[in-house]
Amino acid sequence: MSDPAVPPESAAPAAAPSPAPPVVSILVISYNTRAMTLDCLRSIAAETTLPHEVIVVDNASPDGSAAAIAEAFPEVRLIASPENHGFAKGNNVAAEHARGKYILLLNPDTLVLDAAIDRLVAFAGRTPSAGIWGGRTLYPDGSLNAGSCNGMQTLWSIFCRTSGLAIALRSSERFNPENYGAWDRGTEREVGYVCGCFFLIERDFWNQLGGFDLTYVMYGEETDLCHRARALGARPRITPEATIVHYVGASSKRRSDKDALVLKSKVTLARRYLPRWQQGPALFLLRMWPLSRKLGGEVIAGITGNAAAAEAARRWGAVWAARRTWRDGFASRRHPVPGRPA
């Protein structure tokens, strides 16, 4: 009599278990950062244990990024775009292919530390009412990069920034409100918005919001999305339990071009979200900010001979000279503001 525990030779082998569906879809938008992108993908693979998928949109990088990613990470969903979509549209394109419950936006110039993605998703599970979640970011030397989150722009915060109070009293949350003063991001708390370098959101909520507003060519996309999310009840939060390294600006243009784009986004956000009676003074302060920085740098450089002040004056002078390109913000408006007429 045969042993019933031993299957007959004719029995078909047991089917391999199907892979678990992804809990989180990790979106990486790459442009001309081949080595950093590969390091980022290695850190995801080494530090992430929950079921996940990685979707990379390469924005027509001239440095061979797409080919290198395809060779080193054949399991990654690679979308090699023939054109540079930029950050906002690149993430919108990637999100169309996402299957996870959550979407995580992760910059290519980052390194995942200590199971940061697992920890961030667990944090989201504990605080579902937040709607959007972020973590703590460090510079490569291990020092704090406070840019993982910020407070929302207000008329008061614009005054503090453009008058220099936010710099002179940078440790004060009252006078440096957008950066939360001296807060070291070492505690959990609600924040105005979460930086797009490490930004977690439920996929259904992302789709409800329509993803990023393509009004923003660069900078301001995540701030705008958090404004719209807040109008629907979200209260973004960050946790120090989830920590990454962020190199910052690896694919950005020269600094004065970046400053002009940041100002353009700030003008757009002020026109879109500040109360109407505040918009006039806010726009005046933002538009005059580069001139005040230019003149201040020239005065300091003239008195002290300080080279950094002279360079700052040159940089802000270039922004001021290009003011026609940014003074009115971005023109189009794809998303109506909830509760406010379009």
C-alpha cells in the first residue's frame, strides 16, 4: 500500500504562490541623475520589506539613466519618456500605473534609511485622518534637512521672510513660521504641507484630488495639493520614525533660475489661496523681495567686502532683472479651489 503522504508521480506540481499585491507604489521621477537614481533604487530594495512596486519615469535623461536602470533593476516598471515631463506631470504619469493602496513620491537624489518606507506606511495606518504623510530628511553628512515639511504661506510669513525677520530670528516659530522656527523635526506633528521628496498619500485620495496641478511647472506642486487636500479634511503629518537622506537639487538649474521659479510658485499660491484682501500686500512684498535682497547684499559687500554677500547680490539681481517672467505667477489654473468659485 502506498504512503498517502507521498503524491503519485503523475500529480501536477503545486502552483507557486502569486506575489502579494503591492501595499505601496513608489514613484521615482528621474532626470540626469543616473548614479544617484541607482543608489536610491538599491536603498529601496535593501530597506523595504512590505509588498511594494517601484515605478520610474525617466524624463529623457541624456546621461543614459534609462538604460542603466533597465539593466540593473529589470523588476522596476520603467517608463522611458522621450520628453522631459518635469516633476508634476512625471508623477501624474507614473501614478496612472500604480496598483498599491498608497502612493509614495520619492526623489531620485535620496537614500532610504532604516526601513523608512515600512515605517512611514505603518505611521499612515496609525494616523489615517492625516491623509498625507512625510518623514524626516537629512543631508548626506547626517545633519538635519528641515525641508521635509513647511508651514503654509500667509501674509505674516511673507512679511517675516521678505523683511529678513525669518533669517534674523530663525529659531522663533513666531517670526519664522514657514520653517517652524527651531523645531528639529524630531517629534510627530501636523504640518502645513509635506515636501514631494518623501510624500505618502492613499492612491484613492490622490485620484480624488486629480494628482498634481500642472499649472506648476516646477516647485509648489505639493503645496497646492496639500491646500486642496486640507479643503477636503486632510491634516498632513510627519514622523521622525521614517528618515531618509536627501541630497537636494541634484537636477536643478542654476540657483537664480531656481529662485525665480520658487517666486513664481509663491506668487501663484498667494493669488490662489490667500484671502482677497491680503493678496495685494502679499504680492507687493514678494515682487520686491529680490530687489531688497540685491540692495542689502550690495550694502553689506561694500562695507565688509564679504564675498558671500556680493554673490547673493549678484544672484538676486539676476532674479530681479528677470521679474517679468515670474511677477504674475503661473497663468493657468486647472483645479478649482474647494469652497471658492473658479
